[in-house]
Amino acid sequence: MIIVNLDVMMARRKMSLNELSERVGITVANLSILKTGKAKAVRFSTLDAICRVLDCSPGDILEYRPDGE
């Protein structure tokens, strides 16, 4: 299972969903889907933009946990 920790990184950077949306160029609705873990896929270009704005790496946002944990 892939866990999305976007909300954790946003909190660490004290950044709102609206601000991240504006700076990354992605709609609030799409970021919200990603943040809640409901996204089925994410483009590398989107992940790159998010990491650039939040000054982090993909591993800070995406975490793998084996099923059942």
C-alpha cells in the first residue's frame, strides 16, 4: 500500500493547500485527491513540481507499507 504524506510535508512547510495549488499549478481539487490518498496515479512532472515547491524528495511524500500494516 502506498501512503501519501503530502499533508505532513505541507504542515512542516506551513503551506496551505491553496498556496501549494497556486505555486505548483495544479487545481485544489486534484491536490486534495492526492493528499487524501484517493489518487490512482501521479505524474512524475506533478511529483517534481510538488517536491520543488516543498523542498523535499518523493520519499518524503510517498511511503510504502506492506498490506496489513
